[in-house]
Amino acid sequence: MTLLYYFLRTWLAYLLRHKSFRSTAFYDSWVMYKNYHGDDKKSSCLVLREVNTLAKHWKCFPETYFMFAHFKKEYTDMEVLKTYVPQKAYARHCVNKNPTYQILIDDKILFHDIMRCYGLPVPERYFSYSYGMFKANGRLLSDAEVDDILSQATDARIFLKRNMCGMGSGVHTANRREDGYYTAAGVKLTAPSIRHHFANSQYIFERQIKQHPVMAQFNPDSVNTFRVVTYRNRAIACGARFGRSGSFVDNCSKGGVVVSVDMATGLLGAYGMRKYDPVKYYEHPDTHVAFKDVEVPFWKEIVSLVERTSQMLPYYSSVGFDVACTTDGPVVVEINTGAGADAPQFGKDRGIADCYK
């Protein structure tokens, strides 16, 4: 049985790496199915047959079947279910044309410098810190210059981003007080304190993005971004990600809600979804702002920016762009290799498999 083969292979891989099986898609899928008690739940036998069929089709475990609650009786067309791309299958599409260039976008400091060099918009940066050295605008900064930058900053908060992290991890904020900026741990940002607390690390100290009011209305606490997936330098799918109240990140791995965006019109879909959550959210769960047919500001500019950046960095078959929309237009927050196809497939009637043909 194909499904049993992938289960055993995954279990052995995690056992050999001394990792918990609870962190696998198998476990999350099982919990999702077990905890769903709706009357519209398919029988276990039917679910096993369908999952095994999808595993044969994709040659991997189809976690999308559970992530998008396809075990509900309303999902009857197997050909439609086959259009939802699992993560391991997506990885086959995003293999780098030349792995040598992976570092260009994985290294956030280097990526930011490259984007600036090409004249492509990125969030404004106060400075970066790398192994004891402060840098900004292509030159080294003294401690006095760093303290002067921090003393003149006026943003409500500064974003601190670890250089080589993803999925919202390694992102912190420092909030403004009368005498300076303080982290959640109560540390005041100064050149000496950064050297002490971030020793042997690499961080970017970034200005707060002033997002467009259309995006801010859903959740003003986070910078709500668009995950745009490309393939061969084309933007093929997009999901709008909205954080939860009180959270400054919008990642679906951190509980954010994802809504599909129509690539032709730039309109939001009717409902959003969360990872391994069977509920369809027709409005933001905290602010109660409805999603359906909200027009994404600067949509044509977002697509153009993504495709232009892809042409400038033509080393990757398929990547995920994180784009924020400000009042002045879009900015590329970061690019992720192997970002996954999850976000652009939330809230869609079909997956994105057809986009890779």
C-alpha cells in the first residue's frame, strides 16, 4: 500500500534523526481528522482509499487532503483533489537551476543589498549587525553612529530579523519608549547592548512598514503580506496572509489566516483558511472585516515587481515571494526557496497543479 510505504519511510527518517514524529505532516493530518466530528465527515475507509490514490499520484504523502479538510463529503471529485500540490511534490518544481546561488536569497542581508543594487523596492533598513560589525549603505558604522541612528528614529517599533530564518521565526520587535527602543525582554537597544545580546549573530534592524489601509483594516497589528509563488519567472498563484490580533507576524504557521487572490483581477476570495483548521473564515476572526471581492491595492504593480525580480535573479525554478503593500506601492520583504505551495492554495476551488504545465 503506497500510503503505508510513505508513513514508514517518514517515521524511520525522523527516528534516525532523533526528531519527534509529532512534528510531521502525518501526525498533524491524523489529529485534524480525528478531532473533526462534523456530520459531513467521510468514512475512514473512503478516506484511506482517497489518500492512497493521491499518494500514488504525487509519489508522496498528500497532507493537503487533510490541511484543506478534503475529508468532508462535499469534496467528491478526485480529479480536482489531484490539483492540490503537497509540499514534497512542490519541492520537485522548486529545485534550483544552480544551487550555488541559493545564498543570494537565503542570506537576508545579502539579498537586501542585491535588491537595492538593482533598484528594486525593499523595506527600509536602519542597519545590519554581523558578528560584531554594524553596516549601513555599504559602509561600516561606529557605535556612536548606531546610537545616533537609534536616537533619531521615530517609528513606533523597530523590527529585528535574524539573518537566516524563515516561517516567522527569528523575528522580534523593539517598541519605542520615551528614552529609546526596548525589546520584549526589557533590553534597551544601544550599540553595546546589541553586541552583548546578539554576539556571534547576524541581524537586520528594519524600519516599520506602513502598510496600505486596505490591508491594515484586517489586522493593524501585523504587516499583512502576499505570498506570491513563481514558476519560470512567472507569478502563478498568490495567497494574502493576515495575522491575528496582537501578533506582529502573519505566517500561517503562527495561526494567520490565508485568503486566495485571483491572479487575473487581484480580488480576494470569498473565505480564508488556517493550517489544519476545517473552518472557513468569511471574515477576519478578530476584526470581522469580510474578505470577499476586496480589491488588492497596486495588484498589477505587485505582479510586475515579482516577475521583474525573478528576471533579475533567474537562478531558481520556483520560489515564494513575500510582498507587502505600502501606501506608495509594493515592497519585497523576502524571497523563500522551498516556500511551499500551501498559502496560494488556501480558499481555492482548485489547487495550483495546472500552473506548472
